[in-house]
Amino acid sequence: MALQNAVIVRNAKKTYGDQVYILNGVNVTVPKGCIYSLLGASGCGKTTLLSCVVGVRKLDYGEIWVLGGQPGTKNSGIPGPRIGYMPQDVSLVGEFSVIDALIFFGTISGMEKFEIEERYIELKDLLQLPPRDRLVKNMSGGQQRRISFAAALLQKPELLILDEPTVGLDPVLRDNIWNHLVQITKQEGVTVIITTHYIEEAKQSDKIGLLRNGQLLAESSPNELLERFQTDSLEEAFLALSQQQTEDLQGNNMIPDTSGGINPIYNSYNVDNKQKQRIFQSNWKMRITALLYKNALQFLRHPGGFLFSIVLPVLEMMLFFHSIGPDPKSLEIYVVNEETDACNSQKYLGNITYYDEERTCKFIDLSCRFIANMDEDILKMKFYDNYEKAKEILEDNHDAVGILYFQRNFSFGMEQKLENMLTMSDDVISASIIDVELDIPDREIILFVKQYLYKIYVKEFEKIVEKCGINKKYANTPIKFEDPIYGKVEMDYSEYVTPVFLLTMLFVLATSVSSSAIITDRHSGIWDRVLVQGVTTAEILITHLITQAVIIIFQVAISLYIGFEQYDMYCEGSKIGVIAMGMLEGICGMLYGLFISVSCTSHSLANYASTGTFYPLLLLCGLLWPIEGMPKVLRWFSLTMPITVPGKSLREIMQKGTDFDEPEVFSGFLVVIVWILALTSICLFQLRYKS
């Protein structure tokens, strides 16, 4: 019968950076059913070697066979549930409880829930596990490591790989763990590869590999090593080997030639029916279910994420409708009325007398009539008896929008304007004009005040000419704006910006939530750990997409409900189109966030990327200013962005009621779909490349 070995490593080489060898010609042979202790200082290559064995990383050169196959090859089962892996870091999700962690890893490995419960009962006493409902983030470091250890033992793997499993644990518990490892190797044929800082505890191993500076110094049983160096201490033997390596390198600076392939005899490894059944049970549906379970717990048990994803859209919609669009209120304006100071708190409206026989009108104190028509809630008037004094105060305080000035013979000028238009002198013409001097840098306020005063003037002048027997149309300027083909003559500013604001909000919220998803998985260590259990990067991406899509559905539903039902958001066209565009834009933002998460290595870098792209997107999408006002090059660039054309399409739907088959509408859907497909492809490519 051929000798059965669980792990064979031949001539393993791995470099990082500028050709710095982490592994340099390492040869390892791990027989089935033994405990193999890999010893060495931090940075010597232990963790790197183990990550290559489990298939998370690949060697630059050399061969690895694990359980009869090469990791990552078809039907090898590696990565997969045949391996139980406990990395050096805890590598758990903080929102998991004890039983949640076991359910997650057990489901990935193809275990049924009753099997997981049975194993929990077996492991809780062995490892002194915390209460089943306690969250990982509320545990001590030692408790977290025990949960991590339990997850590695859970499915009774054929090969158990433990990276520093006993660090920080109680000596009594360490002894119990070693006794259990000895038991499962002898009784169940499990193979254990373990790294440890506690060199002396490795005496219980069947075989030891001493690794230093990327090279294996020795590989033998503890007793053989102790006899070789005539010592009772493994530490002294390790020290002697280290000194010998240093002398050899100083002498010839040569590394032994360890080239050569793996003899087929070492590949012999039998897989019984039970093991094959376990491999078969771990299917993609169970892995997807486990990953969705993890994502849901991370979301629901993280109050910040929940508030940001669900509550923030509500607040933003409410703030938008309350703060954008309503007419400005309580604007102070100085009024200087040299014609009269007897308007009696706007109760006196002056006097208009029409003489029918002469067909003439006499005006007295018309300025009071214009002043009385101003709404105090909009323009709060503060009266001064001298123009120069009012101007001086305004220049010093800047607390008013401007000065409204009526000259002494304003009514006489208005009277002459009706009777002697062609013969009026310049002075009389000037007297009939209401002088307005504005003093505020806010463009929107200036435009509003101008329009408001113009409306008051036209409305009151129409009444005046009618009392004088003249058609009120005489008071109008010689241009008439008819009812528009679409929309209203005086569209609210909020109606103009609502479509683009809605898409921008959904895009940015989705980006912010998803931009940290994969980074969080990588930093917690859960990413590499589930890859060892057989999960693929495509499955991780798909589950994140599903989770984020559910969140986006809530965000779109809440936002549109508030807009349509609570604030009567104006929509001339199909609400289905609005919903569809909102969903697509949210998905596009989610994928952009995942792209950032895949591309960046830290949360701070992801925040810089999402914030740095937010402002150009905001400035160029047509929300703050029409793109027609931009330079041509910038305009064309803005049209390639994921919000600009969809925003114009949504305006067509909401303000004009344009159908889907019109180019103005389907072009927006086309642009956002292209962005979705492109970002999905890029994310998949990057994940596969990095894997």
C-alpha cells in the first residue's frame, strides 16, 4: 500500500516586494493522521506557507499537493469543507453571536442546522465557549479565539490547519486543546498542521518543521530532534539550527538546490464515501444562503449602517422639500417715501379721481397704494425719511436686501405718464419711476425680489389704469408669455431640481453604504477564511449585490413615498418610469461603491475616493446649474457621467410626461444600464485578478 500523505510541498518559493523571499525552496511532508507543528519566529513565512496550502495564495514557484490534489484545481475539494482553517487573526464578524458564527461556517461547509447544534454542544465544554447569544464584538480576545477555533473544528475536517490557535489562552485550556488534537488524529485520522509560539508545547506533535528566514531548517519528530542535539529543550535545538544556518550562509551564501517534482507515490490519498458526501453537500445554494445571512446580521446589528441606509433618505427628502423651493421670507427692505409719510401703517391707499368728461385722472399719494400691496411676511419694510441716511445705514449694516425709493412727485409723474406720454420731461419721467437699489450678493434672492416687486407694480398699475377708464392691458409690457406646451409658466425651482436631486441622492447613498462592504470583509479576515471553505469571489460579490439591492429597494420606496404622498411631488408622466429610473440609479451607485471597495485597501482611502468623486458628480450633473451653461468640452464630459443623461430623462418623464419610447427618455435608461454592466464586469475582473 502506498504511503499516504495529507500535504506535500516541494521547492516552494514566494516573494514579496523587491524579490524578498518569504519562502525560499521549502519542502514539507505531512503524513495523514499526524500533528505537524510548524515552528518559527514571526515573519519567517509560516502564515504565507499555510495560505498557499489552503489555496488562498499561489506560489511563485514549486508544487503543493493537499489531500491528493493540487489546491484550486477541479475536483480537488481544496479550497472547500475538507479543510478546517483557523487563521492567525480572529477572522470573525463582530455582529455574529456564538451560534451565528457556527451556523455561518457550518452552512458554508454543507452542514444541516441540527448537525451544527450537536457540534456546538460538543465544543462548548471543550473550548469553554461564551453564552450562545453573546456577540463577538462584546467578547474578550481570548473568547473570540475560542469561537474561531470552534468554527475550524465544526465540520470535522480531514485536514485541520491552525495558525497560532493557543495564543492568549489559559494554560489549562491549551492542554485540553492539545489532548483533543491528539485524540482526533489517533481515533479519526484527522491531519493537523499547527503553528505556535509556545515551542515546548510542540513536543506533543508527531512531526516538527523548523522554519527560519523562509527556509526549512529541519523536519523530524520531536524526539529525533532532541536526540540529535543532545538536549531536553526544543528551544535549544531550534537555536542550534539557527546558528548553523547563519554560519552556512556566511560561508558560501548559497541556498541548497531543492528542485525536483513530487513523486507520484506521495499523491496517494484515499477519500471515503462520507468525505465525498460532505463535499457534495457543500453546494452554491448553501454558500449563498450563509453569505446572505452574514450580510443581513452585519446590517441589522450595526445601528450606524441601519440609520444611514434607511433613516437618512427620509431626513434628506424632508429637508429637501422644506428647504428647497419655497419663497424666501422675512427679507428686510428699507423704504424711503418722500411723497408722503402719512400712509397710516398702510391703511391709507392714496386717492384716484377719474373725470369722465375730460377723460382724465388725478392721483394723490399713489406710493401708499404700492407699499400697501407688499406682503410683510416676505418683505419687512423699515421706513426712513431720507434716502442718503437709509443708504448710509445699509452700507454699514448690510441687514436689508435694498432700498425702495419714491420721489416727492411720484403721483404727478404717474399722472403725466397717462396723459402726456409724448411730451413728458426727463424729470417727470424719473419721478414716475420707483427706484430700487439692491444690496445683496445672493443671486437667487436678487432675482426673487426683482420678480416680486415687478409683479406688485404690474398688478397695481392694472387697477389704476382701469379706474381711469383705460384697458388694463395698457399696463403690461409688450410681450406676453402664453401657457407653455409642457409644465407651468412659473415653475418652482424645486420642481426643476427634484428629478436630478432624487437620482443624485440615491446614487450617493448607495455608493456610501457599499463602498466599505468588501473592505470590511477583507480587514476582518472573513474574506480569506470563507475562500478557504470553498466560497468563490463571484458568490461574495453576488451576495453583496443582493443585500445592497434590498436596501436600495427600501431607499427608493421610502423616498418616492415621501415625495409623492407627503409632499405631492409633481409628476406629469408615469410613476413606474420614476421608480425604474430610481432603482437603476441606486444599483449603479451600489456597483460604483463596490468598485471603490474592491479597488481600495483601506476605509480611509475608500472615503477619499467616494468623497472625491461626489463633488465633480454634483457639479456636472445639472443639479446646481444647467449643463447648457458649461463649456462645450465640459458639457460632453458631463454627458458621460451616470447621472446627467438619466437626470434629463427623468425630467422629461416628470415634467413633460414623455413616453419610454422617446429618445429623450430611453437614452437615460441606456446610459445607466451601460454603467451597471461596465461596473459589474470591472468588479468581477478585479476580484478574480486579486484572487
